[in-house]
Amino acid sequence: MDAVKGSGTHHGTHHGKRPDKRAERSRRTREKIITAARDLFIAQGYGATSLQEVADRAGVAVQTVYFVFRNKRALFKDVVDTSIAGDTEPVATMERDWFRAACAEPTAAGQLRAHVRGVRAIQERVAPVIPLIAAAAATDPEIAAQWPTGPEDPRYTVQHAAAQALTSKPDARPGVGTTRAADLLYGLLSPELYLIFVRDRGWSPDAWEEWARTTLTAQLCTGHERDAARSERP
């Protein structure tokens, strides 16, 4: 996140370059620690992983891990957030290019195609850490509070924003309001359901994407029922 600070307003001076180099070094260190922590959390669990192990794997001093993240709980949150975003930039999902482009599609069917594709990319990154969140939340109330469920879930906020854009399009199914559309997006595109199909039942991510798209299109758009009927498990 340090990468966004030094905007390089003093390009012509030696002194102007130092903060940029320092910020870049800080960003790389942060990414190394997050990558090491993600690998270890997935391999052996949140509770069983020590910050010393994370430091050893990242090739930094354990004091550096404490300095950057303060504690393991904060590091774990960054691991999850980075898995969702795909990078360490502090840009919210609704401000991401893929989300804005999907909402800008002229039809509901086009928005769903782009939206499901974008969510699929997130699911592939997040799916391995979802079981870790549940396990860590079961023993740490503060972690549980970081990922609330229901209307307070940040993922619901994202899907509600997508639903608002979708229900205003000309081919949106009449009578389906924003709340109903948001509920369908939130439920059918949940990481838990993704894991059931891809991890537990052996579907490919492509098969999940096609199923999710056709199912949601049939529910939320007009004239697409036959498209959904043709969708079947490969």
C-alpha cells in the first residue's frame, strides 16, 4: 500500500527519488510476507502458523513482520484482502476496473456475463483461504467480527451495487427488485457454493462459471430460460 504514496512530484532531484525507492522496497517486503503467510496458512492452518515461520519463509526478520502488520490477526486479514483483490493495492472491489466495466454493460445479460467472470477470478484466489476464515473465526471473536455475515457482509454490499445497476437495464426481468437480485447474486456467487461444486464435486472453474451465468441469467433477465435449460454439468 506504500506504493501509492510517492507520486514522484520531484522527478528531477536526487532527494525526490529516495522516498519512491523506499516505498517500493516497503511494498515488495509487504508482498513477500503476505505470500509467505498465505502459503503457510493454507498448508498448516492459521492457528498452527507462527510469525517466526512466516518471517523465515519470507526471508525477513520477525521484527519486520511485527513492524509491518503488528500481529498475526492483522496479517491474516491482509492475506484474505489480497486474495480477494489479487494485489496489495488499497482499491475497493466496487472501484475496480472489472466491476465498473461489468456495471457499464448496456444489457443485464452482458453485465452478468462480465460480473460472473470477474467473480470467478476472485473465487479461484479466495477459495483456498475460505476454510481458514471459518476455523480462525471459531477461536478468535475479533476475526469473526472482521467478516460479518448478512447485510453487513462487504460481499453483500458489492452484490447489491451490482444488482442496482442490473435491475435498471432493458432486459432485466420485470418484478425482480434490487434486493431480490442482490440476494440471488450473493447466494449463487458465494465462495461456499463455489467450493461445493469445484472442490467437493470436481467441477472445473469453467463449468462453475457457465452454470452460475446461465442460472442467474434465467432468474434475472428476460428471454433466457432455454439458455439455462441447456446448461448442464460436464
